[in-house]
Amino acid sequence: MGGKGEKPKLILEDGRRHDGRAFDELRKIKMQVGVLKNANGSAYVEFGKTRVVAAVYGPREPTLRHVVSPYRAVLRCRYHMAPFSTDDRKSPAPSRREIELSKVIRESLEPVVMTELYPRTSIDVFMEVISADGGTRTTSITAASLALADAGIPMKDLVAAVAVGKVDGVLVLDIDQVEDNWGEADMPVAATPALDEITLLQLNGTLTKDEFREGLELALKGIKEIYRMQKETLKSKYLQVEE
Ligand code: ADP
């Protein structure tokens, strides 16, 4: 934790956050599916200034033969930050962080994808962060889940994700980059509200046990709201197709 310059006030006198949000308020969210013509499924998801495009290809013949499984489709995920997505230009080459996050994101999606229906194939998910302002892994998971559904891949549930943080001693929902940089803790969570499973849980920084429980509840509350929006987004596309 820590950022450039002097630490800003994260909780103002009136109890609001540095950007005016209440402690349990999500950023402004936009979601759209079917945004790319060259993928089997795609989605765009925006949480404030964090913006991610996800593209899904497959189930298809794997490009790498050795990754094939006779029992199921192999889910492959690539999380990438565009060089223009960050404050300082980021190298376009995949960093250790991006490789690690790609794996963590894959594991957060695997429990819902019915890979057993498509043996000997691969399902490839590309997530491109085009603008990064905190919460890029959770926004990527939310976008990937929508893109998988948009590709018509059978899933047991959708995965939705958000990070909670502790800033100036207060637990807050959906932290942005300033809160991530200067806060005391950052806890990204992904869950499947209908299946009632948690598929990603990470904690950077320090929380007491009670704060951890309270933070998890706050994240799950946010996830329910995000999940509702995901369903609305998919439904509105379906309704448009029907017309
Ligand atoms: P997440 O984006 O999932 O919160 P981190 O906690 O690692 O992941 O990063 C927090 C924020 O810091 C990112 O959303 C982004 O705005 C910024 N950031 C992360 N990595 C870089 C990088 N390599 N260069 C510049 N900014 C970065």
C-alpha cells in the first residue's frame, strides 16, 4: 500500500469517500455484450474509469495440441493491460503480475463453465484492460463471465466480482486506484450468487477477523447488485434479438 505524493483524505468530514460515494456504493457501472464482431462472444464492462473488453473464442480446436483433454474443454484466460491503460505507459509485454492474474481469473471462472460438454476443445478468454483505475481483475472477471454467456457457452451460473477495501479505518465497497494505493487493505472477491459459491478471495493488507467477515458481507452485497446488472444486460440483448 502507498502511492506517489502525500496521502489524500480517503474519508471526508461528512463520512463520504474521496469521490463522494457512500461506503457501500459501487462506482458508475456500464455493461454491454456483443461488442466485437470477430469473437464468438464479447463484453464491455466499465466501473468508473476502469474499463475492460473481454472476447471469447470457442469451443474450438486448440491451437496448442498438448493442452487438449479427452474429458473436457480446456479453459484458457489471458488478462492484459493495454500500454495506454495506466498512468505511466506500461510495457505491452505480459508481466509476472498479468500471468499470475490470468491464472487466478481462470480459476475464478472454471467452477461455472460446463467444460465436460466439449472434450478435446479449448475455450479462450481474452481480457484487455483499456483503462485502469483500480479493480481491474474483478472487472475482468465480470466481463469474462458476460462474454462466455454471450458466446452461448453453457454455464451453471454467472460470476460477478468486486473488491472491498479498508480506507482511513472504514470498510468500503468497490475501491478505486486512489483507495487501493493509500488504503490499509484490499480484498477482491468473486462469487456465483445462484450457486452460492466464492470462486476468488484475496487479501492484501490487514483486517481484523471481524472486519474480514464484515468486508466479505459488503463484497457479497455488491456482487448481488453486479449480478443483477449482468442478467439485465444479457436479457436486453436477447430481447433485441427476438424483435
Ligand atoms: P486490480 O486492478 O485488480 O485492483 P492491483 O491491486 O494490482 O489490481 O492494482 C490496482 C491498480 O493499480 C490497477 O487497477 C491500476 O490502476 C494500477 N496498476 C496496476 N498495475 C499497474 C502497472 N503495471 N502500471 C501502472 N498502474 C498499475
